[in-house]
Amino acid sequence: MSANTSIILVVEDDSIVRMLIVDVLEELEFKVLEADGCEQALEILKDLNQHIDLMMTDVGLPIMDGRELANEARTLRPALPVLFASGYAESIEVPEGMHVIGKPFSIDQLRDKVKGVLGN
């Protein structure tokens, strides 16, 4: 593995969109964990032996939206950076330590945003 050993949890209920995001991040040599919704994401987040450097989540998820998931994630992992993906990025207010990328995004935009959030 290269210098990009960061582990990213991708939470997206649309399997095609999730697959595309995961493929791009893996191509950029990040390690990726996948969740198809909040329940699966919370199971992964509760395993404190599993290191996670960033959670990237869709805002519009069923059961609990991305912001609610981020709040739960921050309860479990207070310093976890969160990157929201949304088609309505300009209307989302994000707390400190959380970021947003507008859908649709290019591979370059995703790479630059993730690297910026991770500080590399």
C-alpha cells in the first residue's frame, strides 16, 4: 500500500453510487469500509478496534439521515472527520470537523476533498 493508508467508511444506500465511490477511493489507494445504511455503519463504528480515519456519508439516508448518523458517530468517535455527500451541498450547514461535497462530483473533486479533509 502507498502513503494513502487512511481508512474511509463509505455510507451510501444506493448500491451503484456506493460502488462507484468505493472504486474511486480504492483506485486512489485508500482502504475502504462499506455500509449500505446507518445500521450497518453504526455496527462498524461501534467496533472500536476498527480504525477509521474518515466517514463519508450520503445526507439522504433512510431511517436516520446523514447528519443524525454523524452525530451518533461523533458520540462513539468524537474526533472522527465526516464528509457529507449531497446534491444540495450549498444548503447544508455543517458543524466543525465536518465537510461537504456536492453531488455529482468528479474523481478529481473527490480526491482533492478527501485528501484535504484528511490533511494530506
